[in-house]
Amino acid sequence: MATRDRLQRLAASDTDSSESYPIGLTLVSGAVATAVLFPILWLVVRVLGMNPNAIVSNLTAGATLTVVANSAALVTAVTAGSILIGVPLAVLTVQTDLPFRRFWTVVGALPLVIPSYIGAFTYASALGPQGELADALAPLGIQSIPSIYGFTGTALVLTLFTYPYVFLTTRASLLSFDSTLVEAARTLNHSRWEAFKRVTVPQILPGIAAGSLLVGLYALSDFGTPMIMQFEVFTQQIYVQYNAWGRDPAALLSLQLVAVTVVILALESRISAGAKTGTRSSNRSATFKLGPWRYPALLFSSVVAFLCLVVPLGMLAYWMQRVEPTYGSSTFTFQWQYAWSSVAVSGLAALAAIIAAVPVAYFAARHSSTLSNVLDRATYVGYAIPGVVLGLSLVSFGSAYAPALYQTIPLLLFAYVVRFLPQAVGAVGSSVVQVDPKLTEAAQTLGHSPAAAFRKVTLPLIAPGVAAGAALVFLTTMKELPATLILRPPEFETLVTYIWQVQASGLYDKAAIPALVLVAISGLSLLIIIKREDYDVK
């Protein structure tokens, strides 16, 4: 082929790339999206098979209304609490001369490495009726302390371990904020507070909304904390119904939970659409002098760090030094095999997620259209499905129609992929858009097939994004609890299932070592996130 012909073909392909759909890539992307939507479709089918009177009776039952009210109150309280902690901390570490700002930035993000259920049982042990604080106060004549169980404890724990979502997203917005806008407002005789309220807040509102969405979805879908704190919410009741063989009521509750999740997503979308979009600028936010206010600011940062890090990690360290010599010979014998099982299934889940994510991300990045956007968005549905709902849907389907898959590793891996596929799609997609499509097209004009051009040109260039996506899926899977509890094969134990069993039996000291191992591994996810998103901690 002559060079001129190749250039003409290259120019033609450049104009057609967004209009033509490669059949194979489209079909594979469609199959992945359908597989992700399958658990929700199965729940719908299951509920439609119920007696209509039973559906109405369950929907209007007092217990159901209580669960709805409790869940709404919990999401509202945790989101509000996270904003009250995350936004001031982000402002202090970005826009003020707070002493040791880099230290407080890292400390502010660290609670993300502690799974909330580990935080819950450490707080229950420290502040429960027969906890360490009660024991310490007993010699002083204080016979009882306020109970941490119920709404208060659940909201407190979830707030302490989810506020970093708001902190990180708000901080990212502040770092990209053009400080000259504030200076312009000050020249118009606005006070510092007026300038912050009228200029800064509208610019960082999308970041706050994005973090609040993550917090709200986490609070709604979390399973371990409400179970440990004995607070009736959707996930807790779904699990109770499931274990009581109330599969139909559990399915109905699951669909209601999905509906509430959709409402939260719609609210966040509306807030983000109405908010002003910040402009990325090299003019970083100005540094405000705190003056004597730096002492209250340091006290605020220290209290947050104490509650989020010192209390849970201190309790784990305390339990570890209490481990008895007979640690390995009791009923709940910890085996390092559990850690290997966690690593093995997490590695397989990461590999499977990347294999599923690459075609979807590539299709969406290279063929922008309604179809590609729909398929891309469909993969995010799984992330909004709570793990307990996903587990219930798959175990219900497997027990009824696929007994060969019921409580097997492949079905467990499928659940992980559905749950965490968006992390892989996002990481791969962001890498694909940074690769000039003309490189691949040039390879095709030189005689390579589309698959060969992708393998030889695109894949090496997006390898960092593929690796980051795989790492995120791997490390998130390590911490996943409800789907693992429901779908794991008999006698298959991981770190999280072992931790759950010993804490349920009140043997907290036996959870110390596996919990610390899990926290250490989770810490790697934070390092990857910081490195991937290039968060500025200066």
C-alpha cells in the first residue's frame, strides 16, 4: 500500500472512529454490561413471582417502615457528620498555615484503611457496657456508661471511617481552585468569610457532593457496622431474613434498598448539575494566617486523629498483647491459610475484573456514543448494589437454577467482579483516553489487525492504568465482607470471615492479628489511590 493511500485511510478512519462499531468489541461490552445487571434483573424476577398481597403486606409492615426510617436517618447523620469533619479538615490543610499540614493530610486520609466493621467492634469493646472504659471507671464508683449500641454508635463509627471520602474530594477541589477569584472578591470589599461563602463554596460544591455521595452509599450499603451495633437497617434486616429462610422478604427489602440507592444517585446528580464547575488552575489557593486560631485547629485535627486511628489501632494492639499461648489450639484456630485464601480470591477477582473492564473501557473511550455510554454506565450499577443484596441475589439464583455454582469460588468471583468492576473500568478508561488513537490507526494502516494493533500499541501504553485498576480491585476485595459471608464455599475461610466469626463470639483478642494484617494490606490501597490521583500533600 502506498504511503499516500495509507494517509488517506488514516484520515478516513479518524472521521469514522466515533460512528462505526466493531461488532466483536460491541458484543463483548454488551455481554459484560448484561452480566453486571443480571443480579438486579434476577431480584426483579424473584419479587414479581411473589403474591401481590404479600408484597403489599411487606411494604406496609411496621418493621419495614422502621427500617426505611432508620436507614434514611443513618445516611443523613453520617453524611452530615462527614461533611462537618471532612470539609474543615480539607480547608485547614489546603488554605491555611496549619502547622504540620503534610502530616495532617496523611493522617486525615488514613481512616480509609480501616474497614468500618473493625472500627465498630473496637469501639464496641472500648465503650460497650462491659468494655474497657466501663472496667476502668468501675473502681471510681461509676457503675454504667451510656450505651454505644444502636443509632448513636452506628452513626459515630460510620462517620469516623467514611469522612475521608469528603476530605479527599474537597481537598482535590480546593487544590484546583483559582485563588485569584477570592482575591477579586476581597477587592470588592467582601470579608474573608463572605469571599469563602460566595466564591469558594460554590466552586468546591461538586467535590463535596461527590464525597458525600460515596459516604451516603457506603452508609446505606454497609453491613458489618449495623450488625455489630445492633441497629436495624436494610442490610441488617436483609441478612436476618436470609438466615431465617425468609428469602422472598429479603429479596423485597433488597429491591427497596436498590431503589433508595437510585434516589441518592439522582439527588447527587441534581446537586452536581446545579453546582458551578471549578476551573483547574495553576494559581493554588492562597494561604490564610490562622493566628491564635491555629490552636483550636490543631485540637480539632488531633481529636479526629485520636478517634479514628488511636482508638481502633490501640485496641487492636492491646488485644494482640493479650493473646494467650493457647492461641493456636482453641476452637477458633487462626491459620495463615486464611490470609492466603484472601490473597488468592482477590488476585483472581482482580484478573477477571481487568479482563471484563478492558473491552468496555476501550469501547467507551474510542467510540463515544449513546450505546457506549449506556454500556459503560451499566458497569457502575454493581458498585451501587450493596454486597448483601448482591450475595442474596446470586445465592438465590444459584440454589434454584445453578446448583453446580451454588457456594463455589466461581460464583464468589463473579460477585466480586460485579461489585468492583467500576474501579477497573475507571482506571483503564482514564488511561485509554490519554493514548492518541492515531497510533493504533497507524498500526492498522501498516497491515496489523485491530486486535494486533491493540496488543502491540495500545496495551503497553495503558499498562499503568491496567495495573492500578487491578490493584484497586484486589485490595478492595480483600476487605469485602457480606457477599463473602453469603457466597463462600463451606469451610472456605478468609481473613474477613475469620475476623467476623471471632468478633461475633466475643473473642476480640483473636481478631487482633488478622485485623492488623488486613489494615496493613488496606494501607497499600490508600498509597495506590494517592499515587494514582496525584494528591498533593504539601
